[in-house]
Amino acid sequence: MKKKFTLPELIVLEYYKGNFALYNEGVYDIFKKDFVKNRPVFQNKKLALKSHPLIDGKEYTYYHFTHSGNIETERIPDLRRMERIGFPKPMIGFPNDSNLKVWRNKRGTRERILILHELERYLVVLEDRKNYILPWTAYLIEDDSRLRRLVIEYQNYKKARVAINDPVSPLTHGQ
């Protein structure tokens, strides 16, 4: 039977009776299952993880998926990110699903792949490293103007692809 794109339930702190240490371990177990034990593939490229530096014995990618802040050494746990730890893998695994907007952009010298689930307001950012893909971050978009800017960036990407007569590839799928 063919698998279908679905997002899992949120993993909430209340399931762990408010015990943050247990919650963090439970969230990490999901991350390990999805990204350490069973590495996903994005458009025929394997995903690698940024493992160093380890933060509390956990991969750096986990830290970026579950913590927020602009200063690396001062990032703090983000419950909204942690609740959605199960979202990145299916979004990466089903980039052609009509619920997702997928496009490439450049930030400085780095080429990024963005996967947006607009209705869920959730973004996964991957970095294309030529021979592999590096999951960079993933987060809930809480600011309406940020969501609008991302949708406009996606629409501009699609228009530019059409303007140069580039065939629509699976990477430009979405609404």
C-alpha cells in the first residue's frame, strides 16, 4: 500500500505530566527514530545531520529543531518546536504533496531548500551540500507578516522558473 502524506499529532508537555526532562527525552526519541536510525531521503539525496557540537549528548540538528534564539550559545527550548518534532520527516519525505510549497533560495553563499506547510504555518529548512542534504532548522511561523513574506518568496520563485521556460520540477510543486 502506498504511503500518504500526513502530519502526526502534536507531542505536548502534558503527556509527560509537566516533567520537562522526560518530555525532552521523549521528543528526542522521536527525532532519533526519524533522523538518526532511519535517515530520510530528499529527492534521491541522503540526509546527513550536523552532529557537532553535541548539546547535552544530542545532535546539533536536534537542538536547531527544538530550540530558538539568534545567539547559538543562548538558544532556549521552544515548546512549539518540540511539539512538532514529528513534522519534518513527512514533509521532507513527501515534497510533492499539494499541501506543501517547496522552493530554493540563497542566504549568503548557502543554497537552502524551504518546505512550507502554509496551513500549519510550519517551515522546514534544508541546506543542499551537493552530495547530501543537511536539515538546518524547522519551526512554527507565529508572525503573520513572516508567513506572507515566505508565500511571496515562493510565488516569485515559481514565476522566475516559468519566466526562464524552466519545466516545472517536483521541487516547484505546491499551490
